[in-house]
Amino acid sequence: MKYIRQFLIILFISFIGELLNHYIPLPVPASIYGIVIMFVCLFTGIIKVEHVKEVSGFLIEIMPLVFIPAAVGLINSWGLISTKWYMYVTVIIATTVLVMAVSGLMTQFAIRYEKKHSTDNLKSYEREKNKTVRTDKKNITEAVDMNIADNNMKKEDSKNE
């Protein structure tokens, strides 16, 4: 039942992408709408990763099977493609390099952002921890001093009696 629910969540998001593709007059594939919706839902916490983790892992594992129909389509269209193959190769190489560059830059940005914010969080945590320790030490010192003062007063009272 868990896998069916996870698959239905992914299917529902894909369906919403299909609807957006149908009603919004932009040349954007429905799968891109679906990916963006899934990203927003995961990022905002509307959908937790645990709600789609196992099925999405399975879908990634079988992804090569999804490309078989596209490969067959290329083989069937080879007569049209063969006359301009160099253009296709150029576009494939250029877009591959572009995707690699953008992915690398975004990854570096994310790593730097995480380091900066985790360092800031660590520093503020250490400051709060040190402040708490200093406050605790001060409170303990005051308590000990008050206890000593009370004991001294009791000793003086007992001497005076």
C-alpha cells in the first residue's frame, strides 16, 4: 500500500503538469511543469521526501528502459537525421557542456551557502552555549557565596547565643 500511495503522489503531480501544459499556452513540456511542482512541494514541505522516496528510487533505477522508445524513434527517423547529423552532434555537445557548467556552478553555490550558514549557526550556537555556561557559572558562584554567607551568619548567631 505504501508503494501505491507513493506512486499515486508522483502520478498526481505529473497529472497536474499535464493540465498546466494543456491550459498554459507556453512551449514547456508537461514533465517540466511536473518537476517544478514536485520541487516546490518538496522544498516547502508539502510533500515529505519519505512520501516518495522508495518509488522515486525505483523509477530512477528503471530509467534506461524509458529511453528505449526514443532510441527506436531515432533509428526509424535516421533517413531524416543522417543528412544533418553534424548539427545534432553540435547541439548535443553544446547543451551537455552548458548543463555540466550550470550544474557545477549551482553545486558550488549550494556548498558555499551551506558552509556559510552552518558556520553562522555554529558560531551563534557556541555564543549561546558560552553565554549559558557563563551565566550558569555566575549563578553557581552567587549561590555558593550566598550559602557561605548564610553559614557564616548561622555560626555568628550560634556564638552570640
